[in-house]
Amino acid sequence: MELTGLAFLVAVKPPQGSSTIQETLPEGLLCEPLWIRFNVESLVSDCQIVFIPTMGDQVLTTRLLSEELEVSVKVQREDSGWFSKESLRDAIKSVMDKDSEIGKVVKMNHKKLKETLVSPGFMNGYADKFVESLENIVHNTKPSSRLELNRILYPFFLK
């Protein structure tokens, strides 16, 4: 993280076999105990999101937000499954550097998503349309295409 030359907040947990994160960090690096669970609040902030998924739901959330919606980036892992300090640096810089093409796309998409999520009545209308679509699929009353489902699930990109 030091390689980025940038200031940012990071949420970490102790590696397997360690009781605290402090015992694994280089001397002089300060770290306060912190637990942040990814949630919609991350999407309605102006912060850029960098994922290092380690468990099932994190992998799915990362895939959705980084690959499908392009509102975050994922740290690339080596063939061994580990990630290097350089890949961590590159992921952070890709969203933080104002000249980065990836950063521009992520910031633009994040802004669109944020505007949609905070728009008045969005959550109620979104939930109603989603439930209606699922009922149509279950009762086979209306044919549904993948595009139709995507319009319901990702309305902010398909306006």
C-alpha cells in the first residue's frame, strides 16, 4: 500500500494464524482495529472501492461490482492465489489516479449508481418491479428475456 504514494483508508483482518493485524504489519505502520462490512453505504459515498475477496459472498459481490457494473476494481491474484504488493498498488492507483482510464470509467459508473440509489422512491419502486418480474417468471404470465431482467436489476445503466 505504501507503494501507491497515496493516502487512503483500508479495512483488513488478521491473516490466518495471527491474533492481531498489528503483529503482521511492518514496524511504524499504524493500524487501529476496524471491521467494515461492505454494504450499500459504500456505493452511496464518493469513495472508490478496491476489493480483495476471500470468501464466497465477497467473490460474488466483487464480480458484480467490478465486472458487471464496473463501479469498483479487484486486486489481481497470481496463479498461486496470492496477490503481490505490486498488484495491490496497481489496483489502488487504477481508481485513484485522475488520468487512469479505468478510474474514469469506475468513477462515472459509481456516480450513476449513486445517483440512482439516492433518488427519491428508488428503493420502493425497484423492489416492486423486481417482485413483479419474479412473479411473472414464476407464473409464466409474461415472457422474460435477459435484457428485460437486466433493465429491472440495473436500471441506472439502461436508461
